[in-house]
Amino acid sequence: GKTAAANIDPIEKKPLYHFLPHTKAFSIGTEGCNMKCSWCQNWRISQSPEPDKAVNGRNLPPEDVVEQALNNNCESIAYTYTEPTIFLEYALDTMKIAHKKDLKNVWVSNGYMTKETLAEIIPYLDAANIDYKGPAELYKKYTGSRLEPIKENLKYLYQAGVHLEVTTLVIPDLNDKKDQLEEIAQFIADELGSNVAWHVSRFYPGWKMQDRSRTPIETIKMAKSIGEKAGLKYVHMGNV
């Protein structure tokens, strides 16, 4: 229950463009993540704490999270900034109270969790933005995780009726090739549906990839075109 970050954000910042547009989300996150993405923008909190160090953050009980969301005229609570799977118990306690108060619950997640986790949260989960980062070898080499469970979880969430949007951070020389982007777009179109929005975002140097250049805007435009050719109705360019 120690919140490392708590802010009021526009829902579009999650990014969710087709769920409660033009509303505010009370956003919380704790330290920690179950991935080690070399490009992480929030690495200072996602890659903490050390095993022998105290957990940083301020105590913000679930009841207080909901109260602050209501007091600030937010229509949803977003579990974000790091990986909500890491603070599952805290998130779930908050989600149950929010659900009773007619607040919507939103997860911004890498999608790397067990089916047991999904079974716990789905009764209270209204929307999610899930990362699809790229090919299997990228996950193995740069994140310490695996792609296949994430693809299965995306299908599981979609079939459960959770509002779903997908984000891909397009990184030079890692996942910016035409065939790599086509594979992601085709998966969304074939397995999730043409109405699922795909956010293709521009990379900026971060954490262990400070020396890598920003993604050319032309590459992001190419990704948008690839998504549209795959039949996706909503392809949004981010960080441009």
C-alpha cells in the first residue's frame, strides 16, 4: 500500500482514447516491476526497491485512493506508472471499493501475469492498455520475460469483455522493421478485432538506452499505415 506516484491524469495519457474520453483518472503506482525493459522511462521506480532496501512511497490506503478520486471528480482509477501485477493485492482491494462507488478501474500493464491474476481482477476491471512490445526474441533479451503468455492474456481480456487498447513503443533497430510491425498489427486484427485501438509510440532515450536515437517520425507513420492496411480502425501515433 505504499504509493510511489499518485496523480490526476487525463485518461488519454494512459493512453486510452476510446474509453471515457475527456475525463480524469486518479492514477497510482508502486515501486517494482516484473520486467527489466532496458528502455524504461520510469526505471527509477519500476526497478526499485533493491532486495535489501526499504520500499519507498507514502501510505495511501485503498479507501483514501477512492476518496481522492471522488473528491477530484475523476471517473476512473488507473493502476499505472509501474506494473500493477506487482501490487495486485493493493490494486484489487482498491478496485473492489471503487466498483461499489461507480468508479471505473483501468490497468496500464505489460500483460505479463498469470490466469489466476486475471480471474481475480476481471470482475472489477473495466479497461486496460496492454503493451505488445515486439518479437519473442526482444522479450527474452531485453525484458527478462516471454511473449506467448502476453498474447494469450490479450485474447483472454478481450474475450472477457474488458475494453482493450494496445501500445507498441517503436524502438530503432529493435522492433521497427516492417515485418515486425506487420506481425503485431495482424495479431490485433485477427485475434482481438479491428475495433481494438493500436497506439504506436515514438521512443525517447531512457535508462540503459540513453545512447540510442529517437524513433524517426517517418517510422511511426509507417507503423500507422501498416495498422490501417491490416484493417485496424484506430491507429494512434504517440510521442510525436
